[in-house]
Amino acid sequence: MKILYLTTVLPSQKRTGGEIASQTFIEALERDGHEVTVVGYQRCNSNIVKTNEIVVDVRNIETHNSYLYPILWIGDSLLKKQPYSSTKYYSQKYLRTVISLFETNNYDVIVIDHAQIGWITNFLVHHQIYKKCKIIFIAHNIEHEVYLSQCHSAKSHLSKYIYLREANLIKTIEDKLASLAHQVWTFTKHDAKYFYALNQQTKVFDLPSSLTPLNKLSQHHAPIKFDIGLIGSWTWKANLLGLKWFFQTVYPCLPKHISIRVAGKGAEWLRGEYKNVEYCGFVPDVQAFMAQARVIAIPSIAGGGIQIKTLDAIASGLPIVATPVALRGIFDYPSLVKVAEKPDEFAYNLVDLIELSRFEEVPSKLIEERFHWLNSRQQKFLANITGAINIL
């Protein structure tokens, strides 16, 4: 089939969890022999574009790096009564690119990746395109639930208003998109239950890890350089809330001799804040970073969908302490994955696993268990993609 994949940011470089998830779907579709054309924005600091990717425009994606653009996006959002998170991805360039592609190509399937691209539905309805080809909506989260969660945790009345407005407006978009689509693809049973009420052709996909467990198995004896490792895209508010929760509530419960390293953009405020904490910023090799830790901590307290970093941590073969939120959508996880919701319990499990790792290596049997768990998840994901496309 000929597939047009409309997304926010071109995902092939896999900079964030969302991009990793998008690229995983694209590669699975290509593996089945489909011709996939990907449309999206390119990051300013990226100069690598795959042959099947079409660049709408080059821009900074994160709000804090976008100079005066956020002011324009906010103004546009207010004037058009659209969510801010959607307005920042709307442009006449994007629309003209899509129109041009439809004038020169006949597509069998359109994939709308993220609710933030949902504004394209007006074009699809106006030109009756949804009647000519199949539409798949990939819902990475229930977006309005994410913003409602941030609304509840916001301190000021203005912040609460902003997040509540965003939640209400993005809900309208994702509901309309789900109703229009021929299929809705979700990452968790929780999300699928919501969208199934709008579209009975809703599917759940167990995303695989973006890392190769075989590589990690061969690197398992890499030298340990620190006790606790945390990695994530901290520029995303939901992830940042979890990191701040860790340092505000879990960190005080930990012995001060324990060494901690944090990787990922958006946590520059950690530099020099704690004597036993080192902030590494963006790391090009996630596996290499994880391999240097005794234990991986995943302190998520907000967000939706599934966390790629949790799957990657499982692929690392290392002991893990995670919150229930971090393990959402992941069931029957392998050994040495501890779940803790309360700060003192989270800290206790970290210390316990650190001490365990000091006196004994992770048995090869447990590493093998991780590999089989991840491999099974990968095969199931690929089979489900094939099955879903075949019944469109």
C-alpha cells in the first residue's frame, strides 16, 4: 500500500519518546512492504533527512527554544480558539505540502500521528478524502487527560486556566479525529477503552523497546560508574514533574554517598544543585549511559500512553525501580523491576537493589528472561501491525 504519514516532527533521529514511537510504526509498516512517505517539521539542529521524509519547515520544536514564536502561537491559538499544542504545528506550508502530495499521488492510507495534527481533518472532510482512502489515527496518549493532570497539579489560577483550556480544546480535536478515522491505534488498554467508545475499530499495540537487547547482553560487563541513572526528555512537562518529584521527595530519603547521574535535555537546573548528582545533558548513546549504572530509576507521576524509556530500561538488563505511572501499559514485566509509589518506598527499593548489585552480578538467567520478554513483545507488535493493515 501507499501510505502518507502525517506527523509533528520528523522522527527518524529518535530524539524523544514520541519520535521513537512514531519511527517504530513507520519501520514496521515499511517492513511489511508498504511505501511510506513521512511529512513533518525538521528540528533546527538536525540536518539528516531520510529519502522518504518531506520537510515542511525547519524550526525549534520545544517552546523554550523557540524565541518569539510562542507568542505568535499563543495569539493564533486564542484567535482561532484552538489548543496551543496544535497551533504550533499548524502552518500554510504544511497544508500546501499535503495538498501538493494529493495532487500528484494516490494514497491508500493516511496516518495522522498525534492529536496535534488533528487540524488536518477539516481538509480531509472538505475534500472528501476520508471517503477515498483509509485513515488511521495514532493516539500516543489521551491528550486531554495529560493536560487535566497538569491542571490539577498547577499552583497558580492562570496555569490552571491555561491547562484546562488546553484540555477542553484538544479533547474536541482528538474526539473528532477518532470518530472520523477508520482505525485508532493506541499504546495502552486504558487509552483504548476511551477511544473504543468513539470508534470500535480501536487497536492496542504493545510497543517494543527502541534498543536491541542483544547488544546490551554483550555489553553487560561494562564498568559501573554511578549508582542511580535517570534518563528522559525533561523538556516535556509530564516528565519534568516526575524528575522534580524524585529530587523533592525521594532524594532526601537516600544516603548521601549514593552517586546519581541524570541524562536528557531540560534539567539544567540540576547542575551544582546536589554534591552527589551529576547532570549529563543529552547523551547520544542511551545504552552506553544505562550500562554505567547499578540501578535505573523511572519516577514518572504524570503523562499518558506508554513510556519508551521504561521499555529501554528493561532492555538494558539492569535492575529498575519505577512508579506505577512509569509502568502503565506494561504488564507481566520481568524480574528485578520493582514498583513503588511512595517516596520512602521508592528510595528503599533503590538502596536495596544497589546493595544487591554490589555483591552479585545480575544472573545471566535474568538477562535472558529480559531478552525473551522483549523479543516476544517485538514479534507481537509486528504481527499486530500486519493484522490491522490487512483488515482496513
